[in-house]
Amino acid sequence: MKITCLHTGQSHVEGFTRLFANEGWEGALEHIVRPDLLARAQSDGTEAVAADVAALLDPFAQADTVLCTCSTLGVMVERLGGDNVLRIDRPAMEAAASYRAVMLAICLESTRGPSVALFEDCSKGRAPDVVFCEDAWPHFEAGDSPGFYRAIAQSVGAAMIDAPDTDCIVLAQASMQGAAPYLMDIGVPVLATPPLAVRRAIKITRR
């Protein structure tokens, strides 16, 4: 059994390797890192990388499971891949759909459309509140993880003042998972996409 992870950032390799180990995964784990896909999707739109994504997924048509950890590419990998392809944010959005008032936190504008559309699909049309953590991404690009997580927490905390009825927060991008501990005192569940996706990928592979 093998699970292949498609990343758009090298920093995800260590974190996802650890997550799979923590879940007791003893099968093979492969990482493919393509930061160029995210860069082009951000600058030219996701359709600009459709051919490359299709070519990347094609050899895995008969593979056990492919987990795409980039939320920007989520719609595309679901469209172009088979039943063995999982987008990182689907399990978290399905869980969040059971809550009444959901806030999605994002750090990239390219994530907004795919994340909102997925939540609306999972929740049968309900729209989430979206908080754009615009000050966070420069910290990520500089390798300043604590600064990145603090900036996310500050943006979410400020947004909660204007949306006090929120009863669930989703950190929509995999890279945002480390902000969850900074939000422990916020009073509502905070869902990060990687743990739920890792569990789902293992379940798909073992079925």
C-alpha cells in the first residue's frame, strides 16, 4: 500500500510525514513537490496549470491514494483525478458543514474561490464568513512560522469581534495548521485540514 502526497511547498514534506506516522501508517509514503504549480495558478489562474496537473496525476490512475495538499488546486485535482484522489480540505469542510455559522480563514486569494465553493457544496448552499489573513503570507514566505501563525490568529480574533455567532473556524490551507494552538482560547472548534485529510487518505487506502 502506498499514499502519494502532492505538495506545492517543500515545508509540507516533514509535517505530513509526521502526521502519517502519528496515525500509525506503516505503508509506503511518497512526496511530490511542485511549487511552480501554485505560483502559476496564482499568477495566471488554475486553468493555466490544468494540463500539467493532468499529466502529473495520470501515472497514479491505478495507485492506492493521492492526497493533494494544496487547497488552490483542490477543484482541479478532483476534476481530473479518479476516486483515489483526495483534496486536502474536503474532510474538514464536510465536518464544518454540521455547524451553523462557519468562518473560513485563508491566507491566499487563490484559495478563496475553491474553499468557499467546497464548503457551499458540503453544506448544501450555505455561505461561510471568510477572513483573509492578508498580513500572514509574507511571514510564511520568509520562513517565519511563529510570525505566520500569530498573524493568522490576530486576523481571526479580530474577525470574531464582528462575527460573534461563529461556532466553527476552518483554517482552509494546510500551511495554517500551526495557528490552531494560538486559537485555543477563542471558544469555538478550530478545524485544520491536514489531520482530517491524513485519516481519510489512510481509510481510502485500506478499504
